[in-house]
Amino acid sequence: MDADRVRVAGELRGHYETGRLTLEEFQERLDEAQTARTESQLRHALRQLPPAKLPSVNPRDRRWRSLALQYGVVNVVSILVWLFSGANGDFWPKWVLVATLIMFTRRAFGPRHRSLPPGRNGR
């Protein structure tokens, strides 16, 4: 029965991470799974959720590709502006390159966990 509880807890965590459950719903259902004594009580913790074997749509899976395209377009435009304006003086697009690279890495590879809502620090 403990292995079943662990399995259900893992499924609930997956549903929470894909956005199907709010933090409150996740905690409530996790408590239900931990106190469950029968299989039907465990199934009840998974009520109204799709089976775990279905593929889930996670918007962050391919997000880096779209961000990379945006990064490239912005930087190519800034370099073209520099070139067509005479390419005189300092290569100012380097600052655009650095700034957009920082934003790209933070958005594409930043933290993937959900923070707790205000007032819920686990105490």
C-alpha cells in the first residue's frame, strides 16, 4: 500500500507541475493519498485528472526555441542598424547582445518550480 501511495503522490506532483492543480488542491489531495486505506480512496485522490500515461503539454518544453528566435531577430536588427548607420565608433550592439543573452538564459533555463503564494511559507 505504501508503494501505491508513493505512486499516487508522484502522479499528483506531475499534475501540479503541469498546472492542472493549484497548490491548495495539490496539498489537499496529497493529504488524502497519505491517509488513504483502500484503493478506492487512492483513486479518489486522482479524481477528475487524466491518466498519468497521457502526454502532458508543458509550455516550457520547447519555449527555448521561440526565445532563441526572438534573441536572434533582436540582435540581427541591432547589428543591421549599426551597419547601415555607418558602423562608426564603438560596436554598441554588444550591449544589446549581452542584455538579451542574460534575459534569454533566465527565461529559458530559469527556475522551473512554483513558489508558494504570499503568506504560505510552510509554517
